[in-house]
Amino acid sequence: MTFKHDNENAGYLLVHFIGEQPDGEQVYFSYSEDGLHWKDLNKGLPVLRSELGEKGVRDPFLVRSPKADKFYLIATDLRIASGKGWEAAVNQGSREIIVWESADLVNWSSPRAVTVGVPEAGCVWAPEAIYDEAADDFLVFWASATQEPHERERKQKIYSARTKDFRTFTAAEKYIERDNHIIDTTIIAHEGRYYRFSKDETTKNIRLERGDSLASDAFSDVRAPVLEAMLGVEGPQIYKFNDREEWCLIVDRFAEGKGYLPLLTSDLDSGEFRAVPEGEYHLGKTKKRHGGVLPLRAAECARLLAAFGE
């Protein structure tokens, strides 16, 4: 294996959960050198566990601090394996997110639970974060089921808050609301623009928007026919390949129980994606459910593989 100069990205870390089996809703690590072929780390066992709140986590997401001296991992406080059922998870779920931090991706803090959801929220699902250079803080966003006076029932909407340290957060505000339910938003920045992918929880497909800032009203729809036609998927994640002007969008095929499928584009503005054929990607031994991908530098790859590789 050859590593590049340390200031260049050289590999990828996928943090994820694997399913609703007894130990499935914890944090698993997988590594890829090319962004398409993944190997399970830590012998396919969880790297991080939460015994807080609901005693399990889903939808982990990893973000690098702006000074590149720290990593934050945030996740949904939810364990379906406990037997509470999805209706209770939506309506009487946790309003907390679970947070870990690390300076090196190997040694991690104990988890902490932070309440971010509005008081009337039935859940806080799939928290993610993106660094906002203009504000010098992180925009953190998640889905919550809430019911307003004019609504006949709870509806999933995206809420957001801001933080510098993932300990103290501003009061949550509504970030995205549509006629349909919406969950699983992820955002990537490229050349001054932001591209926002979300799951329509009513039609069960992925929608793409583009904006010139992170403001809630700065985004407009981008037609993406392949994504709109692909039903039964959730948990979108988008990352740029380290060695070329091409992006990989992975979507969790929950309806088929198959885990992630990669789709490629060389132009985020076009909305044109093509699914990678079976045989041209490999997801490793464990099922890869909703998580997050972080491009890594050479020293980070070496450290991660030394600690958790085979």
C-alpha cells in the first residue's frame, strides 16, 4: 500500500451501523483506499458504543474541526433492537444526540448526550454537521417529528442549531420544511456552493438542492432523474474522490435490505448520477447502513489501519 504526502487525502473512513441485531446499532468503522471498495475495521466489531440514553446509536457522522486538530462523531440516540417499535421511535424518541471526540481517530472520549431537539420534538434523527466558514462555527442539522397547531399529525422536518464545540448549541430552529415528510439531510460544499441531499420520507427517494449559502432559504431544487426514480433508499452521503473531479453518492437501500449503493457524478450542478454496477464496488463483510464518509490524510490512514486493521 502506498501513501501520498501527508497533506493530501489518501483514503476514506466510513462510520456506520450495521442493522437491528443486538449489537448492530453501535458505531462501526470501515476503510477504503479508492472510495468504492471497503474493508471492515476492528474485525467487524463496534469501535464505539453508547450505553447512554437508549443504549445504542444509528446514523453516525464524522466531521473534522476547522483547525484539523480534532474530530467529532455525532449519532442518533436510538436502538430499535430494544423493541420499542418505529411509532414510538418517531413520537416518543430521544431529543438528544450522542457525541464523541478524538484528536487522532484512534483514541476517543467517552460519549456524551446533548439535548438539541425542540421541546415538542418526537425524535432527533441522523444529525450531521458542516463547518460554516463565514460564521466560523458548525451548522448542525437533523430530522424531528413535530406537530404545529395547523397540522393534523406530526410531520418530519429538518431542524438546525449552531455550535463551536459540540457541547453548547444555539436554540434549534426549523431549517427545511416541505409538504412531505423529510429526513436524512446531508450537505457538501464545492467552489462556494452547497449541495443538499435529503430523503423524501413520503415518496422514499432522494432530492437534491443547490444554494449559494447555508441559509435555509438559499436553496433551490436541482432535477436529478436517476435519484428521483430510485425508491426505497435513505441515508444519502456524498464525498469527493481524492484523486479526481468526481463525487460518490451512497444511498442505503433499506427497502431491499441491501445496505449502501454508490452512484457517481462528475458535475454536481447537472443532477446526473449513474449507479455503479455490481462487481465494481465492494462493501466488506458487514452490511453498511446509514453513516458518514470522511476523506483521510496519509498519516491518518496509517494510524487507523495500525489500530483497527487486520
